[in-house]
Amino acid sequence: MSEYCFPPRFLWGISMSAFQYEMGASKESVDPNSDWYVWLHDPFNVVNGRVSGDVPENGPGYWDLFRTDHDWAKWIGLNAWRINPDWSRIFPRSTEEVKVDVHRDEGIIDIDITERDLEKLDKLANADAVKHYEEIFRDIKEKGMKLIVNLYHWPLPLWIHDPIVARDSFLREGALGWYEERSVVEFAKYVAYVAWKFGGLADMWSTMNEPNVVWMLGYNNLIFPPGVICPEASLRVAINMIEAHARAYDQIKRFTGSDYVGIIYAVTPSEPLTDSEEDRRASEISDYRSTLWYFEAIINGILDTSFGDMFEGEKITRKDLKDKADWIGVNYYSRSVVTSFKEPYFYRVVPNYGFACSPRSKSSDNRPTSDFGWELYPEGIRKAINLVKVYGKPLMITENGVADSRDYIRPWQIPTHLAQVYKAIREDGANVMGYLHWSLIDNLEWAAGFRQRFGLIYVDMETKRRYPRPSAFIYREIVRNNCIPEYLEEYARFPNILV
Ligand code: BGC
């Protein structure tokens, strides 16, 4: 008997995003109307090494080859597929001419979008893109998989965000994306429209993927659009994205009545470097700022504008933000190890643990690291689950995987992490509905390009042919058994050979 068996009706799936997969197999698949498209083509970014020089037009071509990829999912035996439409494909041009009623108090507390508004939006939408997404979604359903529709996975239409002007003017000119409040209103229109159009097809909804990565990497780093370093802007973007999530949640509820409208979040649990009181406190602040701060707002309706005493601000009670997630998606890749640091930061991340390691080496804890230099730390997925479990919502692992082009550590990565998910369910009582691996196939890893390979299935980007890696067979065995079968249990422990 296998030790690690998952609950009946557990969802086994994969996650994907539009921008990282769609282009590559035809001219028609190219969508040049998003900030990310422009960002990756920008010569200044390429010359300065802020992006890899790889472009989405050379990608795996899901827009044309979606049926093939859905067949691969069936070959594995999957019963769930997470996907998003891209806003820039649905509305390549501005939707601002469709006027809607916006109610304000401490911020935007409600947006009235009527059927008439939706009909107007329908005239502005790109009908070909809408039809194409419908074909994709139907094929997923026809192949017997639950369809999890996420609304936003990072690219913004250019009319909402021109990242080059935003970068070069240091957020003074041009379309400034999430930095501007108008994005909250336009996002709600786009979301309402998609909910209205595809309401009958989706089994579950999520408003956004990893808003925290957008405000962290876009405004505290140079590699994500708009690539400015400005903590105050980062906080403003974070607050706008909280509001945008809440107003998007309202629209999906209104137009679909779904009981499963949630959020997908990058949960990186932290650990103190030492057992000292200062380090333990540092770790608490890190967990608060990177995860709990957000959920305090969207579940408990408490918006802390001081971001854990980093800025002047206070905890504001906002009823309009409260209870805005029916489920929480946890994306987990690694941990962070922190130590105490001067005010107002109170902590700093310690190198050679978590995301701060060298590629293909080992961490200070003797754990293998990925091609990206991320430490494989399976215990962290259990901690991530427990960190958000306190909010009492059903959970799902919505991303977990590893950049490993040689498929050298992935055969261990999957069972070791799943064994920890199993423990969270059995020993900690967590309600985890499913596990979605990142990724089914190789794709464009944002600023890092095609070098970072997350696929269970290798993609030859020249010919677009797909070849399963050994770990695809391992995932398949687990999925088909709904257990880590006994003969694979050795894979649930990292052997010394990897470190
Ligand atoms: C994102 C994916 C990305 C993956 C690996 C997540 O942060 O949602 O788009 O490819 O991590 O970096």
C-alpha cells in the first residue's frame, strides 16, 4: 500500500499563461499590443541585459497547437487545466469610451457595469480572439478537464501601460498601468466582459496571478515592466491591485454566480537564519509583508497602508475589500531565509538559500538548486499551505515546478513536493483541492527567455515538436494512481547524488 494517497476527486492538472505559450506557430498568433511584448523587444532592455533577447514570436505556439497540448494532458491523465485570456487580445484598443458608474469612498468601492455596457464592450472586443479563446476553452472541457480561468497573468494592453515611456519618465508620463487608478475601472470592464462571455464554460475563476510579483519585480527591480525602483510606487500599485481584485471579484460573482472566485498568489514562506528573537521577528515581518498583508486586506478587509511599518500609514477598515476570495491558489517554488536588518525594512534575505542561490549547485543547506538558482525546498510547500490556511478558504496548489532543462532534479522535485502536500492535508488538516504543475511544456520564462525550461515536456522551439521528459512519466504514474505509488516512494526523498 502506498503511504501517500490523495483524497478522492483531487484535481490533477497543469497551469499555463497566455503570453508565455501562445505565439510561435503562425503570424496570426502574434499579439504586439501588450506592455510585455514591447518590453521584451526594447533594444535598451536587451543591450543592458535586463531581458534575454528572446521574443514570444519564437514560443511554443499554443495558439495554433492547443489541441495537441490538451492531448498531452490527457495522455498524462489530467483532469484540470488553468489558463488565462490576455486582456490585450480581447481589448487591443481602449475601453474608456464605455462610461460606467464608479462609486467611491476610501477608494473605488463599487463599479456598476450593466448589460448595455457589456453590449457596447462587445463591439470594441476583438471578435476573432474571443472566438478563438472559446474554441480553446471548449476543447479543454470536451477533453474532460475542469477549466480554471484566470483573468490576468501580467501583460497589460499598451493603452493601459506603455512601459518604455513609464520607465524613461520615471512614472511621470504616458500610460502608467497599475500605478493609475483608472486601471481598476478598465480591468473591471474587461473582467465583467469575459465573465459574461465565458461564464458557462469556466468551473473556477481567479482574478489575477501573483499580483505580488508584479509590484515586487516591476517597481523594486529592473527586469519587469516598467523597471523602476521606487518602493512608494510599489505600494501604490499593490493597493490599486487589491482594489482591482476586489472589484473584479464582484463582477465575476455578478455575471456568473460562481461559488469559486479566487486569487492566485506567490507564497514564499520565510525562515529565520538563527533561532534568535531578532531573526524570528524578522521572519514574521517577511511573511507579513510578502503574504499576510495582502490577505488581511482581501479576506479581513484591513488595509495596512504602512505596509508593516515601512511607510507612514495606518490600518484602515474597508468593508468593500472584505471576503473577496472563495478559494486561494498557492504558487510555490522556494522559501526565503531572513535575518534582522535596520529600520524600516527590519529584515533582509540571506544569500545562498531560497531564490538567492547559484544555478545548478547546492544551497547552504545542502539542497540542490535549479537552472535558475532556486533552492529545492519541499518542506516549504507545506509551510506555504499552512501560512494561508488560517483564512479558512479551500486551497489549491496552482503552480509548482522547477527550471531544469536536463530533467535532472524534476523527477525528485515532483514526488518530494507532493509528499509535503500530502502531509499538509493529512497531518495539518488543510483543505487542498488539487495540484497544478508548472509546466506542461517549455515556454517563455518572461525576462529570462527560453533558457529556463519548466516543461514536463520538452519543446523544440524551431520545429515546435513536443517530447516528454522522464518526469512526465513520473507525474503520469502519480496522477493515474491518485497516489505516489509505492515503487516511486524513493523519489519522495532527495538522494545524496543530487547534492
Ligand atoms: C509565474 C509564471 C512563471 C513561474 C516560474 C510564476 O511566478 O506565475 O508565469 O513562469 O513562476 O518563474
